[in-house]
Amino acid sequence: MVEDIIMRHGATEDKLMPILLDIQNSNERHYLKEEDLKTVSKILGIPESRVYSVVTFYSFFSLKPRGKYIIQICDNAPCIVNGAYNVIDDFRRALGIDMGQTTNDGMFTLEHSSCLGCCSHAPAARIGGELYGDLNTDRINSILSELRRQ
Amino acid sequence: MADLILQRLTKHCGNIDPYDIDDYTAAGGFKALTKALLLMKPQEIIDETKASKLVGRGGAAFPTGAKMQMVHDAPNNIKYVICNADEGEPGTFKDRYLMESDPYQIVESIIIAGYAVKAQKAYIYIRGEYDKAIALIKNAIERTRETGYLGKNILRQRFNFDIEVRTGAGAYICGEEFALIESLEGKSGRPRYKPPYPPIAGLWDCPTLINNVETLANLPYIVLNGGKEFRSVGTDSSSGTKLICLSGNIINKGVFEVPFGITLRDIIYSIGQGIPNDKELKMIQIGGASGSCIPPSMLDIKLDLADMRQHDLSPGSGAIIAFDNTRCVIDIVKSLLRFFAHESCGKCTPCREGNPQLYNIINDFSNGTATVDNYKALDSLTQTMQQAALCGLGQASPMPVVSTLRYFKEEYDMHLSGNCPAGICSLDGGQAK
């Protein structure tokens, strides 16, 4: 499977990031396994140390299993002054976890995010690749129950 | 209000289906590309761009025509165009708006740029958070290729060109041109030493034209109407329009295309309709997270490169964030520094060490443990970073500190004496949490 992804992109050095992103996206728990990195290193002819350095440089990559839905909450100034800290508290309370943690059922991971470019609908979060703006307690609870139903 | 908002780059936004190439063509799309390829030599396009006095819209305001000329004149056979769509500057969402509402215009603009500098291939590097923009641009490239505007012998000319989409992975630094290039090459996004600059030795050391989305989006207008007509809007120092992004504590948030030369007051009170919930404006930050923070008394300054430079300001990316009088300046600066400390790539010492140290000192102000000596430390740290950091991140990240010390010094002093006027900072000696 990892081999398929590499072949689809082409086994060249510049494809390292798109390959890693695809491998991670194809994993239900949204993370990169050690053996995946070794395979990538071998086929692309890039030292394992450099693959590891790229993986640890970009905040999208994770070496730990994460939830089915990654909840990235923007905590930049435009969101902060529109209530981002309340949004963080609401998610923590609703899920019973802290930032950076994953719920026991493996459904949700809470993460901080850089600006999502959703400032005109602050406060905002990106959940499973979708943008959600104008967040408040009610909306957060309904988003979570909707996702739990799916 | 009518002459405060214009529609040059945004004329199709909201009026066409961003998926549908026929919609774009019916609205006049690809006319500029056709004119460029059939009626203009590459040098003529560059001459019109120079005549337009267009400067980069990503923040650095470098003359676009001069940059194109360097790439055009570089002796290599292989040349690249990169469209920088790694719009990570907090408070900035204009490129997202352009890509999501009119993606074909961006594709057309990149092809014109490629023809002008004699490149064969372009990359558009879109930040990974912009899922919808990525999908729309990919779709636009495919449809454009099917129509024959991308590929071999475009419009039966001896011009072969293609565009590939690459996505970021959550690193703010990759908006810096060399960090982006490193990232495209499959490495960690760490800026290179300059010179040489990208027009001489960029992607894989080949001559590379790298421009922001909004900068490139001006090219179709310039090709169709000429550089002189382009200057009919704007000021002597700043021609054309600028997309601004209003956010924070402001009623009418969003992206607006405005002519250069209007005042910040027009922007905040006419376009932005003022501050919500009967609050007063306390501060605005211009240009993104590394922009200057200024008080309402400076709102008569114009959105104009020369006028702003006189006040040590820059329009930057076009982000304008408003803060009302219930906000604490120290708390805002602290959140900005936390961001920079996290996003520093770690390559140069002034930025890697400077940002966490700035954060620590501002944190001391916010928890009540700062002393008068901290002012000296802030002064020396910010100067060191501004002068010695390798790239724009470390050079510009002290700006919120420098500007708030200049215009909001009394808030720092009040925190020193144990008083947060907004009641936000704990001032408990770091005991909380």
C-alpha cells in the first residue's frame, strides 16, 4: 500500500512530502508508522534521518496514532478576540480531554492550529478537513454529536 | 463607500461558478492569455508590468516587473514559476478568497507569467489547511489543460507549459520564498542564505519567478488594459488595488478590494462599519501577526506604501485586525509571540532563541514578575533580531513588541505596577495553572 502510493507519485526526492501526506491520510488513525518511514526512505533513496527530520518539522505529521477526526482549533489573534479560548474550553469539556490528547474511543484528537484563514467567521476550527466558523457552545455540541452519529 | 471598494481582481468573485470553466470563459476569462500569447512578445508583457508599477502583494512589495525581467534574462534554459499560495499570515485570507471564488483567474495568471519569463513549468504551493482551495485549483488546472490552455503548443504557439499543485503541511515559515522552495524540493522548510535570490538560483538552483497569488492575479488586467491604465487607480507610490482582510473586533469582517490611497479610518469605519457591541477601538494591527500595532489616533494614515513607510508601517499582506477596548495589549502581544516561537524554523539563532525569550519577558509582564530592567532586554533583543535574523520571520516578529512599546508603553508600565487595565492578565507571579 505504501509502495502503491509512492509509485503513484513517482519515487523522486521532491515527492517526499506529498507521499508522506498521502500515507498519513490513508491511515485511519492519521499517523505515520516507523516502518512506513523506512519504506519511503529505502524506495526514494533518502536517508532515514532526513525523512524523520521532515516528518518532525511539519506540524501536520504525527508519529503517534490520532483520532478519526482531528479537531484543529485556531488560536490566533482574530479568533482569540472572538472567543477562541472559550471554544478550546468547550471542546475540552465536551470531550473530556486536553489539547494534544485523543479520546479513549479513538474518535477525536484536539490540536491547536495556526490561522485557518477563516477570520471573517472567527472563532474557527478545522475538523476532518472541513472548516467550521462562528463557533459557540451550542454549535460545538451539535457538530460533535453529528460526527459521532456518522 | 462606492469609491472605497473596487472590483478588478474580484470582479468574478461570487458571480461565476468556480468549478465551471465555461462560466469563466463566458465572463471574459482567458482573453488576457490569448492576447498575451498571440499578440505580445514576452518582453512586452514585462514592459507593461514595469509600466504598471505593480509591486508584490505578499508583504515585501518588490517591483514585479523587475523580478520578471531578472528571470526572463537569466541564461538557463530551465526556468520555473512558483505561485506562493501558502497564505499563513494570521488574519490574512485574501488568497483563499481569490482561489475559492475565481480559481481559473489564478491559473490564467500563472500561465501568463510563465510565458513572460519563458518558463516551462509552474508549481502552486497551497497551504495544507486550505482544503477547498486545493480542490478548486486542482479542478481548474485539469479543466484548463483539457481546453488546451495548458500542455504542449498552447494556442498553437511554441510554448509548452504546465502547472502542478503542491500542498503545505502546517509550517508558517514555508510562506518565506526559499523555505517554500526547500519544501518543494522535499526538505524541511528552512530559508536559504541570500543572495543569490530565486530569480537567479531558485528551485533546483534554476531561475525562478516566485510571486504571491494576489500579485499574479493582477497580470490579466495589465495584459488587457496596459500598465498605464493600471495606474489610473491608486497613488504615485502604490498603483492599483489591494485586497484587505478585516478581522478581529469589527462589524463587517471579510475581504475587500480597495484602491491604494484610502485612509485607515475609511477602512475601519466605512468599510468595516466600526467596532461591535458599543465598544471603542483600542488598537489595530496592520499586515498580519508581524505587523505594527497602532492606536486610533493614527487612523488618518493612508493605505499607501510611501505614507505608511514614513510611520514605519507597511500594508504587509493586507491583514487588518481590530481590537476593542476590553482587550489587553500585553495579552495580545503574548499570543503573537507564542505563535512565532512555535513557527521559528530554528535555523538562525536570533529567531530560534529570540522569540522564546521575547515570549518569556512578555509573559513576565502578564504574570506580574517583570521589572524595569526588562525594557532594556526587550530593546536589545528586538534590535538583534531585526538586524541579524536570517529571514523575514525573525526580522519582523519583534514588530508587535516594538510598536506596542512605542504606542502603548503605559500598558506595560501599568502591568509593572501590578495592574492589567483590561483585567485579563493574572499578575499572580505565575502561580495560576
